[in-house]
Amino acid sequence: MNKSIASFFFLIGLICHTPASLAEVFATEVATANDLYAKSEFQQAADSYESLIQRGINNGYLYYNLGNTYIRLGKIGPAILNYMNAQKLIPRNENLQANLNFAIQQTQDKISPPAHSALSTFFFWVNDLNMNENINLAITVNLIFWVILTAWFYFRSEFLRLARNSFLALLLLAFVGVGVKLHLESNLKTGVVLAKKVDVKSGLDLSNVTLFELHEGALVTITDERRGWFEVRLNTKQKGWVPKDIIGT
């Protein structure tokens, strides 16, 4: 995609997905960062995007553009980390998914994101919606349910009875879906290795046995945190401890 066109859509996405007050304050800086990216001044662009994030902009398109900038700089770990952060906010973006897959293929370990759990497979829609969208879906179904319920009290038709029961079931599923999304995001945390290489240890000390090695950009599931260390897992057989400061979350 042409850089100027990409910057235009990024700016539109930022305005649409950020509170108006923040969008107004940072609009000029966003445009400046986009211009730096378009001029191939990637380190300056990355610094500008990082500054925006540190000051409260939590926007999928911002993380996406930052990921693209780090790819240009050859920093695969930070690129993957920002693509993963973007995916939480704009999960249906096909360009984002393609760029994430490309970045993973540039890593030495080539570890794909963790597979969906049985819970998220059953509540399949929660993966395609971000948290705000899941909440908005539940609110919308709730409003429709109460409108139908009110109408049913007045007219008592068979159609309204069926609609009432159907939307009650949908309402329960929508609210359970919000709970599932919250559970998945708070309990199944994915981390990205940011160091060139890290030894995964059997315990919370560098003197412990090295179980295996990981390299920049490797995706891991974080299962515990103690005294400045993360317990990370690749699968049921490969897990161990790494210093917290070399894992991006």
C-alpha cells in the first residue's frame, strides 16, 4: 500500500478509535509521525509513536503502524509485540494478520501465536471482537431484549414470545462472552522475547539449569510471575523461567 494512503487510513482509524479529547490533542503529533514514516525516517517515527502510546493513546492502528516501523528497522521482537497489541484492538484487520505472519517467519524460532482454547472456540465470536465490541454487543442485545419484552407485555403475540425467548438466550450468551473475553485476556497472557537470545532456566536464578533457548520474536505463554521472573510455556513439555525484563507484554 502507498505510504501516504496508509498514513491517511491510520489517521482516520486513530480518530475513530480514540476519545475526541485525546484525538484533538495528539492529531498533530500523529500526522508528524506518519510523515516521518513516509519519509523513511523510521527511528524518529518509532520514537514519536512510542511517545504517543506512553501518553495514553491506546489505539490498534497506532500499534500497527509502530509494528510496521520496527519491521523497517529490523527489530523483529518489538514489531511482533506491537502487532500482537494491535490485534487485541483491531482483531479482524487482514493486513495486520498478514504482517504478523510475515514477522514471525523472520524469527529464528518461528513460533506461531498460541492456539485458541476450547473455551474461546466454543464462544467463537469473542476472538473476532475486541473487548469494547463484546461489551457493546451485550448492551445492544440487552436493549433489544427489553424492547421486545415490553412489547410482549402489551400484545402477547406468539411472534413476540419467540422473539423474547430468542433474545434472552442471545443476551445470556453475549454476557457470558464478555466474561470469557475478560478471562482470556487476564489469564492467558502472551509475551514476546525482545532479547537476541535468552536461556530458559529451570528456576528463578541464572545459575539454574538451561532447559532450552529462545530468540528474538519468539512468542510464549506467560503462566506465572515471581521476583522479577516470568514462567513461560511453549507447550506441555517445554516451560521454564526467564528474566521479566526481556519479555514484552
